[in-house]
Amino acid sequence: MKLYNIKCPDQQVSFEQALKIGLGREQGLFFPAELIPLDDIDALLEQDFVTRSSAILHHFIGDEITLDDLTKMVQRAFCFPAPLHKVSGQIDALELFHGPTLAFKDFGGRFMAQCLKHFASDKPVTILTATSGDTGAAVAHAFYGIENIKVVVLYPDGKISPLQEKLFCTLGDNITTVAIKSDFDACQTLVKQAFDDAPLREQIGLNSANSINISRLLAQVCYYFEAVAQLPKAKRQQLVFSVPSGNFGDLTAGLLAQALGLPVKRFIAATNVNDTVPRYLADGNWQPKPTQATLSNAMDVSQPNNWPRIEELFRVQSRSLSELSYGVMDDRQTRQAVQDLYQQGYLSEPHGAIAWRQLETQLEADEHGVFLCTAHPAKFQSAVEDILSISVPLPAPLAERIDLPLLSNYLSADFAPLKALLLKVTG
Ligand SMILES: *Cc1c(COP(=O)(O)O)cnc(C)c1O
């Protein structure tokens, strides 16, 4: 597979290189040099999830990984389903939250972990990442038990939910969690300091497992195919996907699936009031505002880092961004959407409910809609319980961890103690 840096197109890399370096020169994102449609989509849609996903990923990645190896990697990464749940005659929910951390990020995170393991030489690899809650859990679970790879996750002490903390700070083994006595920004600064320390970076093989890694997006392409495969043929003709969007990785993956030939009529980019993209699509001005905290906090992003890939995709396909539909919802509308959806018999959390409402209001009579449910309702337990006045039980992956002791280290926001800890866990 060949990829190029969108900012510096003369920087061309293989899949393995893009995987390992994450970002190109000048912080440029990598983009596939070719988007060749798949041959027989109907036959592909007949296959099971793992077989089909392996074929799609092999189509992208080419001979850098054999189909045999890739199939084994996909088996380990996608060890949970992505079922469609019928909400109404015209609308289905695509449930992406059946993985170990109850959010769609498990798909991308677990496939990236398998890729890094596949390409690991004898040298040690240390994944260092800062989290405000969710991504850290997905990364920790994705790499848990993988030989030769150590994971260190920093998070702000007391500033993530107790549930989130239980989910990934109870694993142990190759996963080290560090509660920093400060805020999320301080955690990110510490990560930067570690990457700026060249001898340390070399010695412990630092890698960021960043959310913009191309391997994550390729993995996410697969569940769009899985959604369509579960629909009867008649509903595949006028298909609309509604995607709750923050950094726009999920929407990028959907557009890549469409570029490979998946029959999708259009996409709706659904956001909360952090609406840089919808405003841009409406008036052509890119004007991020300060980020606002909302109920759908995984979408509290005002400078979405995958957006350049979407622009690039439309550019190389000579398409117009006006093809994208969009919708924006504030917290009051979000609460109402969670309630109305519940009235229809489907329990959802704020992100999924935002995507549903956009379908419900924008879908035309001859269209069929699928909205992405990006997290399990229990992951946003207190918000959902508050909105609906019901109790939301914890699903097994969370319930199992709730009584386990926290294994975190507690450090001040200084680089020296963190460096000492990094050398100790990797030594
Ligand atoms: C990360 C996340 C999103 C946003 O996905 P992007 O790919 O960043 O647009 C939406 N919902 C949930 C629950 C998430 O965790």
C-alpha cells in the first residue's frame, strides 16, 4: 500500500511506515495513493464479517501483510459483532459498542494493536498516550497481553469518571496507568516532553497509537460493509448513513467505504454545538470557535483532526462537498432525542441519539437510514439515567471490573518522575 502526506505530497510511505510514524512532515496526514473499487461487492456482502473484513483490508494494504496473517489479525481484533438493530421501518441502528470498552474505538484500536504487533521487530515498543477517558481505555484493552509492547496511559487524577477509571486501570500486566495530579492538558504536555526526548524515544521505542493513525480508519471501513450486509437488498439502494462526528474519523471511514464501491447514497455529518464543519459546509468559511462542553462529550471538538482527509477524498474524486448533509443539535435537543428514541423502544446515549434525530428529520420517503451508535448507553450512564429517569445496568465488561482494585501510579505533573517510571516499566 502506498500513502502520501496530504501536506507534503512528495512524502510517500508504505502502510508499515504510516502505521509506525502516524503523522507525516508538518503534521500532515497520510492518505491512500489509490482508491480502487472492489470487484464483486454483492459476493463480498455474502461473506461473514471476519472473511469480508480481511478481504477489504487486504485490498487496501496489499502484499505488505499476507491474507492469511491478516485474517488471523482481524479474527483477534474483531472478536465481537457489529449488529444492526431495527428502530423503525425506515431506520436501523448500527451498534458499534459490543467490544471490551463499549465504544466503536475498539475496532480501530484493536486492529492498530494487531498491526503494530505484526510489524514489531525484536526492539521494544512503548505506547505512551494521554487520555481524558475513552481513548485510553480502548488503547489499553487493545494492547492488553500483547508481548513486547508496553502501554503507559496518563490521565488527570480525579477528572475522569470512576467507571472509566475502573475500565482500564484494573488491567495490570503490560498496561501501566498513571494518574497525574493535574488536568488533561498537563498530561498531553508530558507526552510531548517524552517524545521530544530523543534518546528516551529511541531507547524505549516510543509510539503514540494516535487517533489519526491510518490503520484505525481502515478498520472502521469494515463495519460500514457489515451494516449493508445485514440489510435486505431492497433497502440497499437508497441508503443514508448518519454519523455522530467529533474528529470526523468515522465519517472519513464511511466515505472510504463508499469510494471502494459500497452503495451509499449520502452521508449526514451530525454534530453537537461544536459545529465547525456544518458551518463550513453552509457558508464555506472555516472558523473554529472555542470548544464547548456538551452531553455528547466525545464530540466536543472544534478543530476536527481528520477533516483534511475528507477534503482530500472529495478533491481526488472530483466531487463537491455539497454532497454532504449535516445537522447540529444543542443539549436540549439531544435530551429530547434520547427521550423520543426511548419512546420508540430504543435505549441510546447522547451521541447515537443525535445521529438518529438527523435521520428522522432528513430522510426522504424512498430512502433507508442507518445511524451509528458509537457507545453503549451504560458508558454515559449518569446522563442517560438523568434524562430518562430509569436505571441503566452495567454490561458485563464493566460490571466485571467494578470490584477490582485500581493499579494506577500517582505522579505530579513533572517530567522527571514520569521518565523514571517509563524506564522502570520498560527495563
Ligand atoms: C470518538 C467518539 C465519537 C466521534 O468520532 P469521530 O471519529 O472522532 O468523529 C462519537 N461518539 C463516541 C461515543 C466517541 O467515543
